[in-house]
Amino acid sequence: MELKNKIFEQFILQNLFGKNYTSAYNKISKVLHVNDKVLSYAINELLTEKKIKLKNKRYICEMEPVSGILHGNKNKFYLETKEQHNFIPISNTNGAKDGDIVNAYIFKDSAKDMAVVASVLQKQDVYFYGRVVQLKSNAIILIDGDNNRILLPTDEISINCIGKNVCVKLESKKDGHIPTGSIYKVYGNANDPITENIIIAEKHGFRKQFSEKVLKELNIIPDSVTENDIKNRTDLRKLPIFTIDPEGCKDKDDAVYLEKTEFGYRLVGAIADVSHYVGLGTSIDKEAYKRGTSCYLGDGVYPMLPEKLSNGICSLDENVDRLAMCVAIDFDNNGKRLRYSIKPAVIRSKHSLSYNIADKIHLNQDKMHEQYADIKKQIDIMFELSDKLVKERTNRGAIMLNSKEPDYVLDDTKTNVEKVDNHNELISTTIIESFMLAINEAIGDFFVKNNLLTLRRVHLSPFDSQINELNFVLKKFDLPLVNNNSKSYQCVLNAIKDKPYEEYITYNILRSLQKAYYSPELSGHFGLASKNYIQFTSPIRRYPDLVTHRILHSYLANKNYLPSYEELDAMGLHLSKKELDAKDAEIESNNLMNAIWAENHIGEILTAKVFNIEPSRVIVQSGLITFSIPMHDFLKLGYQYDRNRQCLKRYDNKLLKITDSLPIIIQKADRTKREITATCNFNYNNKFNADKIL
């Protein structure tokens, strides 16, 4: 920042505190370490430019402040002004926080605008979620998962609220007193899983409903593709393209076609052209940006876009015309990319397959290969190319992690979790994953070659401290150590495959990696070992993908939607946060559903595997359910925690190690804390009562 601008910024800040010009002058001189001559020269320039003026022996800011919303976290903040998508970097927040509506002074720092927050016009409201409990003449809201309490005024107490889950707006908070609040929204009865998932979603900024403004805009969006829509688009409706998605998927945002060629393979990936229907700055667009992503919880999806778009005109459904951005990629016989092209197109998907059906077609099961004879050859070639793409990614050092996801089955009453299934990862999921990664990398390469900015998926290499912490664990299992190269991580994953401790080491590997985020910076993706990675293939459920579609459309059509680095950087901050919000909501929802399942299994005995040992507890797993056993249970049996050996050691040198099996009894399920407590099924001789294991 130029000295003059630093001085101007300091004058603004001093002006806010009401100092007279002499003290402001002296303080600025000390803060910036400048002499009187330099300071006087800069002040005269600011006076000439009418940025400041002398009034009643005080220098004050001549400029009018601008109002806007503050976005950001840690050291990066931006001002979003009323002008659409106008994000200005903040040099000083003056105590304001993310989400506050503020007044700010805007000034030039070299070639770009900067802002200093002058005052907070409106603090972001603080909301809490919990259940209402009657205590004598007053009502208290107990915040889920915590021991915190908020007092509700007597005029807000209704018999209909007692025992209900509510959202409360915090009104006042004084030291030594119970904070007070007012009821903002009443949900259904406590202990209803659907209601509790709705609360989890809304607590993290997601909901299924859309505003009246959004619904009104939806009325002008057609239900089918019109002739006007397909002008200037490549017509691929005769191409035998099809979708492969999870069972029951309604938001199909990608379709694929593959053929063998003289040089290897040609892949055509069609990605739903959401940007055609969601205009920049519309109410639909603003709501999609606010949500940032679709959120998938135990009771279903909380979508980024309304169903008319996500499950309707944007979804690449079977036997209907749909608009798409098509990426054609040529590969050689080893799966190495040779060339690619990108075109707006119109397609007509020939089939909507589930992963299960795609597997059966390939494996000639249940006569599916006969039912889908027209694409049987394509499916087989897809498996062939996918294997080569996986091998190519592995060779360059991409980290191939396996994750387990639960499926929750509610009973007929929708109040209890009947079953927790392991989400079955079918082999055809690798096809779509490989093809979408290839498309994303081709788009990333296109943006780099044409010097285009967009939101990239950035994943930086781990910090040295994270690497050291992981290596501490790996040494205990005599595994190869990792370094700042992703290939070293994959070596570990190869070494632990099908080993009893595979899940535990995978968990520690995930902990050692930095979180990926969205940013315009070109910093590469460590986990994928990719330099130019951009997410492009899910515009129905990810706003960053929609941003890239818009920029690509604009560039191909010689139009001028080219957001600045600052705009994209600010978007990236918000959208990265929303992705983390969605992940936190999914984890909380899974823990809730697990606890609901456990409520109906109190006292049952299960065989569990020791997953982690902490100073205060032992974490065990049975299937996909995690249980916590207090360390006290082991201490009273003579065990002591040994951090260096990652185990518990007893007085007779008997060890309890990670991956050891234990018979456990489910003791308590607390859905408010999202936690299940168990105890070991030891008999009085301190041996496992193996006869009672189910």
C-alpha cells in the first residue's frame, strides 16, 4: 500500500475515534514512522484530492461511506456493496464480523479499490436451536448438545411450545445471568428424526423451501427445451449418450458417451447447462450463492436449486431434450489425454442407469446385458478406459482414498432408524468418478491456456507438523513414512489395503491433509496430483461449478462476464465456508441417526473394533456405528494409557491395541449430544465374556 493511502487509512480510523487533528497527526506519525515533512506533504495531497478536509481544527474524511455486507474470515475480508457482485478488499474491519452490514470508506490502493469499515449498521443475528422445557413459571430452551440455557419471556411461553424444538433469537446476554431470547420459529416435536434433521440443516444455513421471490422467477422458466434455446448449439440428440447415477437420483447433471477410435478412445461428457436458466443476479442465483451447495442429510437432500431446475429442466433425464456443455476428449490407448474440445449442445439421454444396473450390464447379470444391448459394448469399453485412467492417476501420485458412507432406513412411523446400511460402492462408480475428473482437468487446462480466472479447487500440500504427526502413527505400525509428495501417501494406502488397521490409518491420513478450498489462485491440487484442477461437472449442486460455466459461456460467446480476482476470491471464501457447513451438517446428521438407532438397542452386546485410543476414552466401531467407552472403565481394571505405543497397558503387561476386538454393551444413546456410550462386557475375572457376543 502506498504511503499516502496508509496515511489516509489512519486518518479515517482516527476520525472514527473522534481524536482532534493534533493527536491524530502525532499518532499517525508514530504508527507509520514518518517524519513531519513527509506527513505534511501527504496530507496536502489528500486535501487537494478532497479525500479529507480540515473542520473545527480536525481532519475528517471528506468522502461519503458506502454500505454493504462484510464477508470473510481470519485475515481476509471483503465488502459486498449494493452494486451486484462488487467485492472490495477490506484493509481494516474495525471490529466488524462476517455477515455484518457496515458503512465503509472506499479508497484507491495503487490500481485497486480498498475499504476501511467505518461503523457497523447491523450485527448479524445470533440464533440458537434446542427444545423448550417448562421450569415453574418460566420456560427455558436447552440448546441441543450443550448444557447452555436461554430464558424465554413469559409472554412467549405457549403450551404449544413446551417440549417442541425451536429456533430462538438471542436478545441479551449479561455476565452472570442466563441470556434471554425470543422464539423465532417453532418446529415439530422433539425426538422426531425428520424434524431434528431439518433443524440441523437450518442451523447450518440449508433448507428445502425457497422464498416467494424465487418461486415467482421459476414461473417464467419453461418445463421443456424450446427451439429458441437450441440456436447456435451443436445438436447431439442422436448420440447414444446416457447417465449413471446412484439409485433414486433425481438431479442428473452429467451424461457420458464413449467409443473406440483408431488412436484410442473418445469420451463425450455432457454437463447440465444450469447457467442458461439461472441468470446472474436473479433471486434464484442469489439464493443458490447463499446456500453454496446442496446438502445431503439422513432425511434427504436440501438442494441448492429448486426442484423445477434440479430435478426438472436442468436434469439430464431419459428421452427428453436437455441443454448441456459438452466436453469431447480423445485419449490414447494408455488413457493419456491427447486433445479436447468444448461446445454448448443439446442432447437427449437414451437411458438413466443406476450404478447397480451398470454393474449388472457389465457382468452379464439378471439379463440386464440383454435389456440394454444397445449400450452393452459402450459400458464394457467404459470399464476398460476407467481402469487405465485410474492407473494413470495413480502413476502420477494421486491419492486414492476409500470412504464408507451410511444409508439410513426409517421405520414405517418415520420416528425410528430401523437399519444402518453400508452404502455399497459399486464398481461403476469408478467410471463416472474417472470421467468427471478427466473433464474437470480438461476444463482447468482450457482456463490456464486462455488466461481465464475462475474458482479453482485448491488443495495445498500438508504442513510439516501434520506430516510429523502422521509419521508418528505410521512408525507404530512399521509402515512407510510420508513426505511432501502425494506419491508417498499412496504408498501407505497401498501398504494398508485389506489390513485390520486400514480404517485407522486412513483416518489419520485424512487428518494430516489440509482442507481443500475454492480460490482463483493457481496452486494445484495435492490430493489429485493435478496442476490445473477445476470443478465443472456438478453445476446443479455446487455453485463454484456454476461460476465456471458462466465464465466459459461468456468467453466462447465473446461476451464480457469476467469477474475480477477480488470478486472470485471473496466468492471463494463464502463458498468454501458453505462446503464446510454442509460437511458439518452431514456429520451431525449421521451422529444423530446413529444415536436414534442405538436408543432401540440399549443393553445389546456387539463385537466392536478399537478404532482410536484417547486419554479420556476409547473409540470403538461396530459396522458404521461409533461408540465411546470412558477411560474410567479401563482404569478400574488396571489399564493405563500409553501414548507412545498407542495402546492401553495393564499391570500384567497385557495390551489393548488399535484394531483389537472387544465385546461391548450399548449403555446410553444421547441424541442431543449425538453420542453413543458403551461399556466393555468384562466378567469378574477380567476376561471377555465371548459366549455372549452376538
